[in-house]
Amino acid sequence: MTNKNNNAGRQDIYTRITNQIAAALEQGVKPWTQPWNAAHAAGNVSRPLRHNGQPYAGINVLTLWASAMERHYAAPIWMTFRQALALGGHVRKGEKGAPVVYANTIVRTEDGADGEDEERAIPFLKAYTVFNIEQIDSLPAHYYAPGHDAPNPDRRIAHAEDFFTALGADIRHGGNSAFYVPAQDFIQMPPFKAFRDAQAYYATLGHECCHWTRHKSRLDRDFGRKLFADEGYAREELVAELGAAFLCADLGLKLEDREDHAAYIGSWLKVLKDDTRAIFAAAAHAQRAVDYLHSFQGTAQVEEAA
């Protein structure tokens, strides 16, 4: 009975977060597309951050971005009720928190078929609640510090150039479309000057580089895609979308909506409604893709959290 209750609780978490993402998509809004656009000392563009400045990862990035967009929060920092108290702050009465999850495994010893003890790893998912600092009063002043002006977007951005150069990917420029060709393992990009600003160029390049990680010589990611716009295609595009959002946040770049991706929303909604775990899987694949891209930089910039 205990296992059934635990499974039901875990399913509730999957369903709750999937419904949150799906609700935004049904309104034509991608919760990973620029929900964090605000002037805060933590950065104009940022992953959601814990009270100690450590970034969230995976599905927690999406659910906190979605909550920030839904409630119009400018600050990217979140903490639990007890963490706020420990810092001298207090959550205002009546404030509603946002869900985050923690994934891990427990090891149980069971009787094996041959009578010998066997250890079995059992995955579990635990949900807890966090609050944005805009819901909390009396925290130390630096939590509320305003940000600085963003740099001129019309120039190439040095740290982004360095990041993508370090990958050693075959990136070709020309034409008016951006795409990745797995069979020949190259990325095609329109010229830099064809984009409305530098941010749009690097966001698009980040998306295609996330596709680049799927190659069999890298992360070997395959969702069984056979035709354009089939379910496997939709799942891979969702991974690249989320990966680009995570990567842009890591690099302090703004990710805006791409008109050529608007048609994917319907297919993503179908995937999410058919499988409440799909967004969790997509976020996990996206996190692995971004971690892989970061591995070329020499130091890990993102710690996996969920």
C-alpha cells in the first residue's frame, strides 16, 4: 500500500508540473522564452537561483521560469520558508509558493531468486515549495539589489564567441536558414549580420548546438524521428528549445521567441498531454546537452540539481 501511495504522489508531481507548462503553451507562451527579463543584480538574464546563488537545473528551471512569468517576478532568486527565516526574512502572509522537485534513489536489500540478498536502486521524486524573494520581506539588502545596464547588442559578444569556438563544431554561414545536418555533422547558420541583433544570433546558434550534441559520437540521442513534425521530431525540438534557453541563461543572453518555431507548440502539447513525464525527460536531456557543451570550456558552470 505504501508503494502505491508513493507512486500516486509522484504522479501528482509529474501531472502538476506538466499541467503548468501545458497551460502556458495553450496560451501561446513558451515559459522558457524570456520570462526573466528584468534588471536585477543577479543578472538581466539568469537561470533561477537558490538562496546561495547556486543555479537550478533541469525541470526546476522550467517550473520556476513559468512561475516567474505567471506572477511577473523580476528577481531570479528563490528560497524555502525556513531559508528565508534563517536569513532574517519572512514570507508575507498569503503568498503562494512554487513547486520544485528533488530526484534521487534509495537502495533496498531484497531476497533474490537464488536466496541471496540483492540490492535494488529505487528512484524517487520529492516535491517541496520555494518562494521568490519578491514574496519575502526583510532579507539582506543584496537580495534586492538592482541590475546594471545591458551591453550594446549590436556587437559580437566576446564570451559567447569564445564559448561556441571552444566546441570545435563545424559551423557554416550562408543562406537564410539555421539547421543541423546529422548525416554530415555540421551546423548551418545565416550570416551574423542577417540577425536583428547579437543576442538573436547566439540564441539561434545555441539551439543548433544543442541539436549537435545528439550525434552518435556525442550524446547519441534518438527519439525515433522518421518524418518532419512526427513525435520524435517534436521531442528533439523540445530538447533543443529547452537547451537553448538553459544555455542562454548561463551565458547571460536573452532568448526571444522564434517565429519559425511557433508551429511546434501544438505538437509539444500533444506530447505533454500523452505523457506527463515527457517534459521531465526533455528537461533532463536538455540539461545533459548543455552540460556537454559546457564541458568544452574547461570548468563546469552548471551543477545538476534535478
